[in-house]
Amino acid sequence: MATTAGAPWKRPNPRKRAGKKSKHLTSAQKSAAKARARRAGRSYPNLVDNMRMASKASKKKTSRKRPAKKTGHKRAAGNTAKKASKKTKRPAKAREKDPKGGLTAAGRSAFARKQGSHLKPGVTKKLSEMTPQDMRRKGSWAVRFYGRKKLPPLVDGQGRPTRHALSAHAWGEPVPRTVAAARRIAAKGERLLRRYQRIKRQA
């Protein structure tokens, strides 16, 4: 894409021009910028990603309004409403973690709100039913989770599978309890990635 004279990277920093200190992104904003870059196919966030996150933060600050002070009958009405809400049973919070492994739909939505990422459910299809993108996603997950040099614990002190091991269930794989079982899933992921690359070259 061709740059123009009005592009942000060609304009001087407005804060420096005004004699103000530059503001830095928070950890959450940095994570959101990285997620935005990944969705666009970039390895690292660029200036536009960072500016986008900074502008979102400033919009949130300006949109916050101070609640009006309660006076007279309004304060009494508010107290009555609080008492009524205590009597009524509040609905239980939706479970974010699937006990069988991975996140629920509510968990993925919560993660998107906090980090700005858009997680998708794991690929559980058979190989014959997978699209090239399914192969890439599942292969990448398998290698990333179970192909690392040093694996996190797969079982706890009572012999139960950890959340790291249970992640395999969300992707249609048997839950590994040993390093050898985890490496088999990683090897399957490598095969899926090689198959995806072959299809990509032939396209």
C-alpha cells in the first residue's frame, strides 16, 4: 500500500510538539495490539496497531460519566432497589472453562473482551473433512502445545490430567498422560502442517 503525506508515520509526534511526555501502552493494550497483528497476518504489531489500541483507551476514558448524586426520594428508591436485588437470586456466572478441556463459548467471549483476541473452537474433524486452514490451525496448536522442548506437567499429584493435558480433548485428541503420548500428538501436528504447505504450493 502506498504511503501518503498524511500517513501517521510521516507526521511529527503531536505530544512532543506540545512539549508533553509520550504515553506508553499498558500490558493489556500491548497484548491486544499483538492479537490484532496476528489476525492481519503480521508477526509483530506495527504503528497503526498500537495507535488503534491507544485510541480505544482514550475513547473509554472520555465516555465514562460520573453518576448523578442521589437526593431525597431518589436515594430512598435506590436503597429499595438494592434490597430487592438482594432478595432475588442472581443467575450463576456462565462457566468459562470446559471441565473436559479448553474454553467454553462464554470463556472465548470473555477472553476476547479482556485481550482483544478472537479464539475459535478446536478442530475436531476427521482428516478427510478438514480444510487447509483447519490443518494449519490444528497442526500449529499440536506443535505449540506438545512439541515444545520442556513440557508442562501432564498429570497432577493425584494422577489427574492437568489443564494443559486436557486441552487435547478440545481438539479431538486423546488426553496425554505421558510425554510419549504428547509427542505423538505433536508429530501428528507436524504432518498436518506439511500437508497444508503442500496444498498451499499446489494452489
